[in-house]
Amino acid sequence: MTFLGYERPDGSCGVRNYVLVIPGGYVADQICHAVYGTKTILTGQGPLPRPAGDRLTFARLYVGLALNPNVGAVIIDGASQWLDSPEVLPEVLAEQIAKSGKRVEVLEPEGIDTLSLVSKGVRLAREMVYEISKLRRKPCSEEHLAVGVKCGHSDPTSGMVGNPTVGYLYDKLVKAGGTAFFGETTEIIGAEHVLAKRAVNRRVSEDILRVAHEMEERAKSTGEDIRTVNPVPSNIKAGISTLEEKSLGAIHKAGSMSIRGVLKYAERPGGRGLYFVDNSASTFSIFLGYAAAGAQVVLYQLGGGGVRNDEVFYETGSVIAPFVWCSANPKTLKMGGFNLDFYSGTVIEGKETIEEAGERLYKTVLDVASGTLTRTETLNHVDPNEVYTRQPVF
């Protein structure tokens, strides 16, 4: 099967065609308000003042988002105070991005005031958007597709149907030569040994066990035992009793294929296949990290524990990757209505099998990859982003 995508100079295929303005902030925000077809990162965070580990995370994030196939050209705000450490200097970022063959331009302040810089950026962005708009979608094989997933508000429908349906999609995508990301280190504790057995080699197996152990120790360092605070009250109210039960349901979204590696947040993989990403389940920062790793489409498999009706209006923090809302919970479907992109509760209702629902989800993802808008893409609203950092701010 194929999808209709935008061919990039490095051989990748995008499912959208944006001009990315980084790192975010006032200048980038004003440019994107003025010019159709541009995207930026809405966040109050930056690499400074932060330890070196977090600065490297921001560097990976900025470069990774720029290299994502959904981006056709890049503008770097050279006046941004966030680009003032060695890891994220504008010329350093530009050099790495340019290797992809994409056009990348640095907005040099040159002593001009901020509003003049915005005007300069708007003119440049308009030129770039016009330039990449000349690209036409062409058939691309599934091996060029990368997808990331997070589950949330987990309940029994998640582990029994919703996550296994995503797992079917992941198995099919990986077998076709594509790439799939899953993560949420807090959500594998108690089931990490199951994932470790699926590692492609001993090193990957040890990495899976290591990151799970480190996450549990981090929780203990705060005075909390993650096995007593997770599942959260809404999960328990929905019918999940223990962290192990929640984790065993959560890992179904990874399917059954071999795990080729464990990635840091926003780290790009060295090849295609299934990858575990060491990230946190507590924020939408996961989606931003998946996009930086190369995911052109992201999925949120939603349960029913604590879901509010307005939640499925929320845009994702992925910025450049279309966001597919999924659920297997009939109550969530009733609350979300049009806002859900995919419903697998038909399996619970006896109308489909997991395999049939998985095939339907696969078709939905390929349709989105070919240009069909997700429900949240029909809204102008964009939520602020959050970057997953692990070190203290000083």
C-alpha cells in the first residue's frame, strides 16, 4: 500500500508541507500568525538556564523537528535569547539542518528592532511557503511512514481493545518496513520484563530494564512510590486496580514485533522498525518528542477514566505531525462525537474483530498521511507545548 506524500531531498516523504520557525517566542509567533502554512513551538521553556543535558535535549528537539519530513523549509530566529548556548547557536542548528537538503535561513537581527525583524521574517516566510507550495504529492511506500503513540485515561477498554488495535497497526507498519515509536516509561513498570524479551538483542533488553528501573528510582527520590500513586484515581474508578495491570494493558499498543532500540526523548532512530522512547506519560510533550524523532503522524489512544468532553478538542504538542484521536470506549465516543478520528469500540459491541478494526485504523492513518485532515486540524486553536526535561532548573 502507498500514501501520497511530499518527497524531500534526503529521500523521506512528508505528509504535510510546512515552513517551521524555531525556536518559538514572540518573533516566531508573529510570523506564524501572519503567514499561512507556517508552524512554531509555543512554549515558555528554553534551553537556558538549564544544565548541559537539557540543553542537548533542546538541540535534538529543534534539529529533529526541522528534519521531520513534514517540514519543507526552516527559519531560525537568530535574535532569540534561547539560542545563546553552544549547543543551540543559530549557525550550529542551521548547519545540521542544511545537511538534509532543505532550505534553512537564519533571521539575523543586524541591529534592527524587533518589529522590523518580524517584518523581515514575514517576507521570508511568505517566500518560502510559496516556494514549497509548488511541490506535488506523489505515491510513497509505507516504509517511509513513521508513527508515534501515547495512551491516556486508561480503562479496561484500553487494554482489551484500544491498545491492541494500535498494536495491530504497528505490526503491519513495521512488517511493511515503516517505523513505530511507543514510550511512557512510567507505564511499562511492572511489565518491563515482557518488553525486554522482545528486544532484538541483549543490549536493547538491558536498556529497557534500565530505563524502567531509573524511572522508578526517580519517583522514589521524591518520596513517592510509583506503584502506589499509579494507577491514578481516575484509572481506578474506571476499573484498573494495579500498576502492573495498567502497564500490561498499555504495552499492547506496541504490537508484537521485535524492539530495535531504546531512544532518548527527541532522538532520531538509526534505522526503521519498532522503538521504545524513554519519556514521561504525564504530559503531551511526548508528541513533540515523537515528531522530532521523525514521526509524521501521532496517535492518542484514549480510554474513559476521567475524560472530559472538551478534552478531545485539544491540539497536540507535536506542532507539525497531524494528531489522530482514537478510543474504544463507547462513553468517550458519546462525549467526543465528531472530535474522535477513530473508534474501535465496535469490537466490544461484537461488530468487528481486533484485526478488522486494526485494518480500518491502518487505512485511517494512510488517509491522513495522504492529506485528509484530522478533526483537530480543522480548528485554529493550538495548545502550548511542553518539552520533556529531566534536570533541575537553576
